[in-house]
Amino acid sequence: MDMVSLKAEAREAGIKPKVMRRSGKVPCVVYGSGTKTASITCDRSELNRVYTKAGESTLVELSVGSKKVPVLIHQMDLDPVSGQIMHIDFYVVDMTKEIEAKVPVRFTGESFAVKDLGAIFVVAHDHVTVKCLPKDLPHELIADISGLKEFHDVITVGALQAPTGVKIKDSAETVIAVVQEPREEEVVEVAAPVEGVEGVVATAEGAVPGAEGAAAPAEGAAPAKEEKKK
């Protein structure tokens, strides 16, 4: 089993996280099986490389000084504006004990319903939870969509093929993808103009006759009677 390597350094006390990030470092925490919780820092560019390759479902060999431990990226905080990594929790695993982890589902193949019927492919779940020994943890699980031939056909967790030693914890009936009928565009009907009526202007709702902007009386119309003074 290949692990992705990542070097880290012990975090210096008294240095604020903002200062670390400005220098290209990311504050992190490592904890887990048989390991004392420790604050560390990692190079941001190296973290980006490792996360792109490993995600949260591949073991990472974390080196801190002369010590190396197998870890999983357990939690990651991103800057909401820039998208840069702000903080990561690394969880140390015991290679002799089973773990539970989320594994991404990758969809492959070509759906007849999508290609020829114009169906919309909808992903309901792009991850599943598995249980296995760390050495057996798959990077991803494959779902073939070529069986989706009619509207409302689905792929369930039961269709996924897990490697030997890996158990999928999600119910086999859980839908992970479906093809749906395309939505029809809403047609807005516009009323046709009344024959022989031209230049009619609708006043605003609640407008008071005679107020500024109200329509002028038609030519030849009798003037409004003045209200008799009491």
C-alpha cells in the first residue's frame, strides 16, 4: 500500500496563526491512536499537493522530525473567500485496527438516458462510509452509469463493488445517483391587445384620479361636476 508523504514541523509557541499563514505555513493539529495531541505547521504548497493526491480517503505518512506516523486528513478549514487551506486536523490511525472513513464515489461510463433521451444526471451522494483496516482503505469506489437507460433509473449503494476486506456501512438501498426527466421551460402567456383600443395606459394600483401622472380625460368628455359647497 502506497502512502503519500508529508513533512511537518513542530509549531513554535507564541507565533500567531495569521503570522504563520502570511509566511506560507498552515497551522495543523495531529492526534489519535497512541499519539499525544501536538500542534504542528505544514508548508501550504505541500498541503495542496498532498490533499489533491490523497483527499480524505488515502493514508498520509506524516513526518515530524524523526518520527513518522500514518494519518488521515480528518478535518480541513478553508478560507471562504480565497479557498486557501487555513487549518487541518490529522488523525493518527492504528494499522492493526479497523477504521471508518468516507470514500468518494467516481462515476464512469455513458448513460443512454442522458445521451439519447436528454435526461438529467443527478448525484444524490458522492461519498459512502466504509469500514476496513487502514491498509485496505480504497482511494475511491467506482459506479458505472451505463445501466441508466430510462427516466428515473437509479444507482444504489448495492451496485458498488467494494474491494476485499472493505465493508460499506451505508444501506444497500441508498440511492447515490438518478436520471430525471428534463424540466420543461415555463411559458409565460402575454394577453393580446384589445382590437381598436390604442394608447391605453394602465394607472398604478391605488392611484388617485386627478393625481399627477394620471391619464387625461378623453376628448369631448364632460367635465367633472364640482362638488357643491356645503
